[in-house]
Amino acid sequence: MVAYDPEKQYAVIRSSICTGEKVAGFKNKDDGHFVEVMLIRSPADEESFKEMYGIESIKTEY
């Protein structure tokens, strides 16, 4: 499990405009560095990610 520090990072789903592939992870608030955690293939995967890290909502970036 990847460490998550809500003080320094925020949860985000990166979605490819070309392929539609979605990856959930954490983005550093200071430098924008993205740490990939898991591939999102379904709404159930997104819910699982949110439950694992205690996240209520997550935004998507393209």
C-alpha cells in the first residue's frame, strides 16, 4: 500500500483522453509529482480505492 499524506498530497484519477485509461493515485501539492496506486477499470475499483484510503471524493484530471 502506498503511503498517503493528505497534508502534502491529494487523491486524483488521471484519465487519458486518447485511450480512456484511468489510474488512481496521489499528486503532490507542491511539485505536482504523481504517484500511481491502481488502475481503475470500473466504478467498483474507484470505490475500493476510496475505501482503502478513507477518501470521500476524488477529482479526475485529463
